[in-house]
Amino acid sequence: MEQNAQSTALLVMDMQMGIVGRIPAAEALIGNVANAIAHAREKKIPVIFVVVGFRQGAPEVSMNNKGFGGGKAGFASMDMNEFMKVHPDLAPQADEVIVTKRRVSAFTGSDLEVILRAYSIGKLVLTGISTSGVVLSTTREAADKDYGITILSDCCADPDEEVHQVLTTKVFPRQADVMTLEEWHKA
């Protein structure tokens, strides 16, 4: 699979301070994602950071939302700026875009699609936490929007390793190319 840097973007999703600590073996994941970012920059592939967050008080969180509603009080009382900071080992460069989303998919409640159109992006390389959350939701939505998708299996993680394995080996290959970081380096 030949990649055209002019039409491909690397998405670094939810690799933020308020989330990274919830993943076992986070250090290995951070190292892999840092490697993917360095590779993308070397190949002139735009790196777009996606973070989940809310305004102070979390007015965007509905109690009808099973995923976010139960945590509304916690979100409402936390310092969102600190929660949304990208892990320092993955820090965006000054010219790299940070997109804030309001739900699980990188597209929902964000301006990601506007950024992708502005960059003429048709292919996405996905990394992030969690495999069953942002990676799954973004894959599904990106596929419905006709983007080409590559998922770097060792640049994604999930609190449940079995779920990660099922998604990366059985579910994602139906809509995306799934490969390791090393395979992506050679693509």
C-alpha cells in the first residue's frame, strides 16, 4: 500500500494526560506513538492531535449519554485544560493542529472534517486510546465518509487487551488496513 504524504494524515487520538494513565503499559504505547509521529513528520505527513474535552462545567455532557453522563460531576469539577493536555512525550509542534471533540468519535462535535478538507486528506492513519472507544468510533465514521483508513495496532490500546485483539484482528480489517508500526515504516 503506497502512501501519498500529500493526502494522508496521522491522527493521534486521546493521548492526553487525563486518559493515558488509565492504560496498562502506557509507556510502551507512548513510545510507539512517538515513533509514529516522528515517522510522519519525516515523511511530511500531517500530524493531527485529537483530544476529548468539555467547557468548564461540562455543559455538553448529557445525562442521557451512558458513556459520559455518569462522569458529568467529575468532568464539571476538573480543570479541563489539564485534562486535555497532550502527553508531554507526544507534544504537538507549533504548526500542528489540535482538534477538540465532544464525544467518542474524532469527528463528533469537532472541526476535524473541516481540517481534513483544508489539507485535502483522503487517507487516515489512526493511533490512540482506546481501541474500543475513539479508534472504533472514528474508524466506523471515517469508513462511512469514504476515507482510506490504516490502523497501527501497536499504537492503539484498550483497558481490555482481549477487546483490543478482537477489534484489531477480526473487526477493523473489514474497513481498514491494520498493521504494526514497523510495517507502516516499510509501507
